[in-house]
Amino acid sequence: MIKEHDRIVLLKDLPEDGLQAGDVGTVVHIHRQGEAFEVEFMTLDGGTVAVTTLLSSQIRAVSKRDITHVRELAVS
């Protein structure tokens, strides 16, 4: 079960938000008992990239086998 302040992994690209599958975000609010989640995505130095509402089918909890990977955001 995903809770507030848990880290999650995005499962689908969200080009309108500059996000890609595999990006890691933090749950900041839970809607309708887990049907949807408000998630904040940040750069490693703490800058907010996006705060967006995602369905449970668009994210998953991080696992013990996940490893962080870095990519640079596209310049807009």
C-alpha cells in the first residue's frame, strides 16, 4: 500500500510534464483511498519539476531492487 511521503516510480511517460517512465516522485496526497495520488517530482538538488495527480495504474511503489538513475531534463 502506498502512503503519503512514500517514493514511487512513474510507469508511463508524461511528456506534458517533462516526465518519463522510471522517474521517481514523492506522494504528497492520496485521493479516494488510493485511487489516485498527488505526486511531486523533484531534481536531486530539490527543485520541483512537477506536481501532478496520477492514477494508481500510472505508478508503483519503489522496491528493494530499484536503483537511482540520473537523466537531465530537456531545456525548454
